[in-house]
Amino acid sequence: MTRFRYVQYYLIPLGRFAEAMEQSRLALETDQLSMPVHFGMAWAICCGKQYRETIEYARRALEIDPNFYLLWLTMAFAQLDAGFTQEAITSLKRVVELAPWYNIGIGSLAAAYYQAGDHERCQEWARKLADSHGQTVGAAFYYAAAGQADAMFEAFEGAFQRRSLDLRNIRNWRTLPFLDLYRSDPRFQALLAKMNLL
């Protein structure tokens, strides 16, 4: 778990993906059945923009434990960036089924429905997100996909004020195509600066 934490909270947030993969490999030598470590490996591969490899790795790891929702989420992010939106929706529905409290799962599902052009289901999930979660990273994902920049930055700021652990990967959400439009926005850069991630 020490290697896993090193990967998740230091190497990946700093963009050191090759090192993250190597640390995950070393951790798996000790415990081949550790789902957190498999998640760490899949997330490092995904952040390194190897989307098809991420999907394949996550599928294999889910054979060990099909209920590990973070692997479903990682696979969904890779599917979104690879252009497999319907597959991503299926994976994200599994995330929400396994972890209905997880705002990133709900927000990502709403965003994926928006990308797929299914605005009715998108609004349904966006309402659930707003009713139960407020300003979170998940809400920011939905607002990003819907093109609501001001609301997105307000949600990110709300997550920052609450010291949301989910923000640690803000530099590495390159797997989410709907965030690309905002990376050059001064507000995005200011948020990175506040987190010492520039």
C-alpha cells in the first residue's frame, strides 16, 4: 500500500506515469490480487494516454473482482477518450450501481450522456447530482461537458474549498475530452497554481 499511495498521491499528480507504472508493477510482485494496486496501474496507463491498453488492463483486473468501482471508472475514462462513448456509459452505469454515493461516477455519467447526445438522461443524472452532491468534481465534469464554464469553475472551487481528495488528479484528466476546452483558461491555471501543480 505504500507503493500504491506513492503512485496515487505523488507520481501521478506530478505526471510521472512511467515511474507510477513501475512502482505499481513492483507492488503487484508482492500482492498480485490487490485491487487498489491494479487500479493504480490502470490509472497510470490511462494518464499516460494509452487508452486501449487501459481498457484491456482494466478488463483483466476486473476478472479478479468485478465490483471494484474505481477500475470501472478508469476504464470508462479510457473509453471516452478512445471514442467509445456507449461503452463508457455502460461502464459508468456500473460505477453508479456499485458506488451510488460517488459524485465523480454520477457526474461522469451525466457528461457521457451529454456527449452521446442523450440530453434527457443527461439532465436526469445532472439533477440527481445537484440534489445530493452540490459543488464537487463530479459536478464540474458534467458542467464541462455541457459547456457551462462558469458553473464548472465554481464547482472546482467548491471542491477545492472542501479540500476534495479527488482534485489531486486535476492535471491528469486528459482522459476526459470535455475538459480540453478549458485547460488554457486562466481560472484553470489559477486552480493548478493554488494546488502547487503548475
